[in-house]
Amino acid sequence: MYDNYPQHHVPQNNIVQRFFAQPAGAILLEMVMTVVITVAAGSAFDLFDPFDGASAATANQAAQVTVAHNPLLPLWDASLGYLSQRRFVAAEAVADVAAASDPTEPLNFALLGTINLQSSDFAGAQSDFTTMLSLAPGSFDGHNALCWTQGELGEFTSALQHCEAALQVAESPAQRASALENRCWLQVEMAAYVAAASDCLSVLELLTDCHNEICALAHYNLGRIALARSEPDAALQHFNLAAHIGSAYAQMYLDIARVYATMGYEVAAERSLTRYQQLGVSDLAAK
């Protein structure tokens, strides 16, 4: 992501700071989606799964056979194709056709929820994932997504309940780490910094020597906590690590760019801002 940390740049005044005088752009939440996990296996889509490669491969092969025979597969594939281009209107239109074709299929609503999350329609995403959970009670991904979605909407009490539910049904280290990071982020939003730091540190202990997006987000949130505690040097260290590992969560780069700009690290701030803008490509521009 970055070859040099901002310490390697000479602090100076820059035009990036003027950007932050403007209202922040829409938050995009990138969720990596796969359609080879069946609802029967307890998961409509996986966020991260760097562990247990052999067993995961076996499970995915079995699930792939099931999904391959699903008549909705061409629609899912087309919708995901549009989504990868950030053509949200087209992706949602195709996903709507799939949902109308089979309103009892939880994966249809997982797909719709993911599209709405990426386009920052958090109310729509909440509705979709709530429907998904009604069709697939106990889904880790449904609870984990609602933890984040409702947190974005400021519905902290309900969001925290979904965070706890996701942790209770997590079946792998990857799922547990994802749920802990989500709860860490939520508790930062709630200004519960001690509990948040404990969760994000647990993520880094669970995922040792990690170069996964979950770890990037854990460092990002630890940086936010350090800022709240007036510890700019610690915050800078965590933000450097988050930027180096990388994430598809656009808001992370906007926040990091703001800090770099405030501290006078022009090159690093502009790079982070550029990455934020790249992740924030609009539906119209992507056509």
C-alpha cells in the first residue's frame, strides 16, 4: 500500500486540509462476498476466511455443488459482476429479480444487503439482513452484518445485541475475529474505549502475524481510540499499520488522511485521500 510511513515525509502545509473542511463523503463498506456457501452450512456469505484452508476447501467444494444447481446462480453472478464495478443500480435491479423469483432464499437478501451496504444505504441494508435472518435464524453473517449496519444508523443497543449474537454463533477463528473487530468498531462509536481496545487487541492476538483486512481495521480502530485518548504518536503507529495492510473500507482512508493532513504529512495524506476516492467510485462513473 505505502512504501514509506508518513514519518519519512517532511511535514508541511498542504491543500488536503481544505478537503476536510467539506462534508465527508458517503461511507462505503466493502464486504467480500462468495456464493459458494450454502444456507444449510449456516452461512449465506463469508467476509473473511484465512484459516483452516483444507477444511474450508472441502466445505466450499460441497457447497459449490449445491449452488451450481441453483437456478438463481446466473442472476447472482450478474449482480455480483455489476457490484464489482460499483454499478449499484444495476446490481440491485438484478438482485431484485432474484428475490422476486424466490423470496424464501436467504442468499438473495444477503446479496441485496451487501449492495446496500456498499452504496451506503444502511436503512435498506438493515431491512435486507433482517429479512435474511428471518429466513435463516442464527446466521453468523446476518448478525455480523446487522452489528455494523445498525451501528452506522446509530442504533447502538440493537447493534450490540447482534454483535453478541455473532460471537455466540461464530464457528471459526476467522468468524470470531470478524465479530470482535465489528464490536470493537461499534464500541469506539459508543465511546466505550476500554472495551473497544480489549476487542481489537484480542483480534490481533487471535490473528498473529496478520496481513488480513480484519487486522487493518483493528489497527484503524486502535488508532481512533489512541486519538480519543490524546495519544497522537500511538494513533499514527496504528494508522500506519492499517494503511500498510490495506482495507476496502473507504472511511478508514478518509479518517487516516485527515490525521496525516493535520500532522502535516502531505504525501501520505494525499495517498490516503486518493485511495478513499478510488473506493468511493460512484455508480454513474463506473458505467
